[in-house]
Amino acid sequence: MGMASRAGRAPGVTIGDVAAAAQVSRSTVSRAFTRPQLLSQETVEHVRAVAVRLGYVGNQAARALSTGRFGNIAVVVPDIANPFFPPLVRSLQLAAETADLAVFLGDSDESAEREAKLIARLAPQVEGFVLASPRLSEELIRELAATRPVVLVNRDLDGISRVLIDSSGGMTEAVLLLKKLGHKRLAYLAGPRDSWSDQQRREVLTQTSAKAGLTVEIVEVGRPTYAAGRDSVSAVVRSGATAAIAFDDVVSQGVLAGLEVRGISVPTDFSLVGCDDTLAALTTPALTSVSAGAATAGTAAAKLLVNLLEATEPSAECVTIATHLVTRATTAAAPKSTP
Amino acid sequence: MGMASRAGRAPGVTIGDVAAAAQVSRSTVSRAFTRPQLLSQETVEHVRAVAVRLGYVGNQAARALSTGRFGNIAVVVPDIANPFFPPLVRSLQLAAETADLAVFLGDSDESAEREAKLIARLAPQVEGFVLASPRLSEELIRELAATRPVVLVNRDLDGISRVLIDSSGGMTEAVLLLKKLGHKRLAYLAGPRDSWSDQQRREVLTQTSAKAGLTVEIVEVGRPTYAAGRDSVSAVVRSGATAAIAFDDVVSQGVLAGLEVRGISVPTDFSLVGCDDTLAALTTPALTSVSAGAATAGTAAAKLLVNLLEATEPSAECVTIATHLVTRATTAAAPKSTP
DNA sequence: GTAGAGGGTGCAACCGGTTGCATGGAGCCT
DNA sequence: AGGCTCCATGCAACCGGTTGCACCCTCTAC
């Protein structure tokens, strides 16, 4: 394919070079790409042919300078190493590519402060943001959204476009399944408090459980990692629960490991449900989990942002992605009596 | 923190505004930030104070236009959803942040052609590239490297800076371990042919095995995915091998699943070794794997690139990251006889 | 044959910074 | 006092595109 044989700066094929080679003015070259309707069919083709021959690639920075449009967007995530995000980022970037947008990636390391810094750094060169599970305060998000298009993922702020993975469906199914299996006491291994997903899951879980007549113990895990999940097992056991629902699959993995160490076998002695379905098929036993469709969310977020960028006036859309329970091998009937 | 309260374009505080407010020329404002040594202490402070008051944020695009320096770098990976890459990207971006560089992410979807397109798209607005496991032809990579700083990860091209995760150490250990455990016939589940890592592993494996008097069957897996690994199990079994080494942990996971389906238990009936150690602790049984240190590689790549950017003349450094075998629960003595 | 319309193109200014060179003033030396 | 440096600052050109406006040419209508 040849990636623009002289994309470099040293030789740097500019619009002027193309103009000279095509024997037209710089304006004409510019228009051949941005407003072909204004030129004769003939000229457009000629100029484009010359441009290809020289390996001309428009300089975004220069374009941005005069138009104010950069052709870049940014996606900010709290932790790209968390398996929920890569598929999201991946589909987002693929979709962005279709709209000829390049993607900046920011990893805030779960810190609101670093998130703010990243955004400030990126802001002057992007047209819009996708903030996935932002830890930022509502105020700062609104401030940002006032200045440029923003799409949120898993954060519910009225008046700002957002994609929400609605865990309530899958969560409710999970509670009902566990009830049907005879469990009475559940534990919820809760994630970061400033995560909207966690708040939603917490709420749905407590409400549904109450309605179903089950008690639910909340165990704070903090940063959702394998180690944190593993180390929370003692608290879970202490609570007397016979089944647990974890904030995400990574935590579930940790719990699985912690349970094994303690000789508690899953699902015979204890049932476990994960969230996000990011690893599900990969664990042993295969994890029952609430589906999430991170990839779908990524594509949706990209679409929303593109809409926003093309729209003449600001608007806000909210896309909800439904979830359901994927039942696998970590859920079974409650043990007759607590050992 | 306040993230530059008027980063938006609408008000757009420019260098001219600051100049007017501070009663100096635009040049002076520019120099107050880029070359303060040239100005009097006094002027610098005055200008900066005014700038802060007005909420001035330098326009990267404009700066880039005249200096050719963007403050951006790009990292291109074949598949961000492959667990090897997120830690790498993460540490890379964190390190880049320290050097005040923003990071573009490109996902080539394992396609050399898309990789070339991405690079061409990004090239005009980045100062340098980190190409992780590039699928691109050597020729195109050299062409790119001739025009701007490039750091490769897991690709060994003389004269271009690179970070190599040298699997040979861990790979050799793996073969010796398997030999010691009494295995005679190994299988290698090979990854993408245009991956340097695969080539290296293939070679080390065949040579070491030959030396150790073991035979090794090569099973092509193609794109390294869970499904591909699972579906390759029949070929592995057919080969009569009693142990396998897989291109990476994701493939290993698939193999683990495929073996279970066939009722072949690990490690009693069959031993398995992964590579990259990305999931190792997360599987059941815990996977014996060749460590990789993707995060280390990311940091190293960032450092190399920063060096390159600061260097006055092009140079090439090669950082090698040693690996070793992490023995866990998927390797054991060979079964007495093939079942 | 001439005026009017309109499509295709070029000119030149502009976007917001950076930077080589010129300028002016202060300080120093003889 | 005159001449020379040197420091601080301003001027103006430039980076590589975009775009309002003017111009010219051709085609049509009277």
C-alpha cells in the first residue's frame, strides 16, 4: 500500500507542491478535497491523481488551525488493563476510523485528579470526548460538556449524551435465580463508590433482594482487582452468605481463587455471579455472569459522538444497553446447612 | 483543579489577546513560555500572570504547525483486546504523560494493511511511533523509521530502536522442565507467522527440543484467540504429544477448555505451558507460563522514544527483557502410556 | 452584437503560534 | 564624549492549510 511514501516532515509534501505539480493554485488543491462540487469534475480528478502520485497527506494540524476541526477524539478510561475496557476501546476506535477520526487514549489510573489533568491536556486538540466510567465530579464533567461534545459511558448525567449498560435486568435475574436455588443470604462485593455502575448494581441488588425476601451483605472491595477479590473472601465467609454477586468478573476471579484456597468448592458449597461477562468462559468452573456488551457500548458511544460532532446544535441522547444473566457453572442449589 | 475553564474554541484566548492585555508584542508572549531566558525575569512573570488571568492555553495545533513538534505520540497494536497489550499500553501512556506527551491509540485488527493506513493517518500529527508487534513488512517499517522516530516492540529490525521480550530463556526452561518430567513428544501451538515473537518462539523451541532429544509438532493456530486454541486441540491430540506449549496464554486457555471437553485432565494426562503470563494466575488449574513483563516493555518503549525525540541525531538502542518460566499447576510428569 | 448570468479558478488574508533579524537603549571602556 | 557590546524586545515572515471575494471566460438571451 505504501503509506504515503514521503509522509515525513523532511520532504513534507504540501498543498503547494501538489499545486505546482498540477499547475493549479493552492486553493484549487484544497477545494479538490474539501469542496469538490465547486470544481469541474475534470480538475478534481486531475488534482487528486497528482496528489496520490506525490503521496500527499493533508496536514491535520494546519487544517485544524484554520477550521477549528481536528479530526481527533479522545477516550478516557479509568484502567485500560481492566478487561471491561479493551473491547470497548477497540470497537470505539474501529468505529471512529470509519468516520476518519483518530483516537487519543487516556488512562486515569482510577484517579479523578489525573482524569482532569488528562482532559485538560487533550482538550485543545480533540473535537470531542468519550468518558468511560468517569470518576470525575459532576461539576467538572458539565463544565467540560459545555465547551465541547462529550459522551459518557456508564455515567448518568441528565442533558449529556450517554451510553448506559443497564445492569438491572441481569442483576434481577441473578437474584431471582439464587432465590430459586434456595439461597437466603447473599453478599455483594462492591466496586468503586464513584462508579455509576456500582451504584446502580448496589441499588438494584438491595431492592430486588428485599422484594424477594433475601438479605444482602455488602462487602466493600475498593479497586476492582483480582487481589482485592481474593482478599475479600474472608469477609464474605464471615457474613454467612451462601452466594455472592461481584462487582465485576475480575473480582469474581479473585473470589474464586480465595474460595478454593479455603477449600470451599463452587458451586457445591457456594454460588458466585460475576458482572460484565468479560472472562466468563475462561474461568473454571465457567462463571455465571451478567452480560455487558462492552463492545456494543463502544460502538454506540462512537456513533453518539459522531452525531454530536455533525449536529449543528448541541443535543443529548441516551442509549441503554440491556443485560441478561448468562448462567454457567458457578451457580447451584444452596448447601443444606452452612458448614 | 478546574481544567482550563475556557478551553473551548468560542472564546479562544490567543497569544494576541495576552499580548494586548500585557502591553507587549506577540513574540514576547510566545517567548515567555518557550524561551524565558531571552526575556527579563520581570517581563516573564508579568506575561505569565496575565496569561493565567485570562486563562490562556497554548494551541498545540498552531504550535505544531510552526515547530513541527506536536507533543503527541502514537502506539499501534494488533489487538488491544488481547490481554498482552493493555498493560503495555497502560504503562506506556503513564510514562508518556510524565514527558508531557499525549498518546494516540491505533488498533490494526491484526491486519498489515490497516496498520499502514492507521500510521499514515496518524503520522502527520505525531512526533513518533511505538509499534507493538507490528504486522507490517520490514520495508514499510524502515520507510517510516527513516522519516520519524520509531520504537518497535517485539520486532527485531537492525538499526531501529526496539524492545524485545526475549522468550528464549523461559522457553528453554520450559522444554527442559518438560523433558525432566518425562515428556518425549511436544506440540507447539503457533501464532501469527508475521509475529516476531512467534518466529522466535518457534525457533528456540525446535532447536532446544532437538538438542534435548524431544520431537516437536507444530500446530498452526493463526490468530491467537480462545476459540482458535480450543479448536486446535484435536490436532494436538492427533499428534500424539503429551505436552504442549502455546503461543500465548489466551490460546492456552482455549486449549485448556478443549482438553476438558475431551475429558483429558491437566496436568495428569497432559501438560501445558503458556506464554506471556497474562492470565496465568487466573486459570484453573493455574497455568504454567513464560513470563513476559508487558508493562516493563511499555515503560521501556516510552523511554526509548523519549530519548529518540530528544536526541539530535538518530540512533538505535535495543532493550531486551529476559523471561523465565513460572511453574504453576498445569505441568506434571508425563502419563505412563498414551491413553 | 452586446449584456447578463453563472460556473470555475486564483488572489490574498487569516488561523495562532514561532523565530531570524533588526532595533533601541543601557552599560562599559578608553 | 564617543564607540562598542550586549540584552530585551518588536517586526515580519513563515508553517500548511481554508475561504471570501474578485475575476474571467463561456454560454444564453434579446
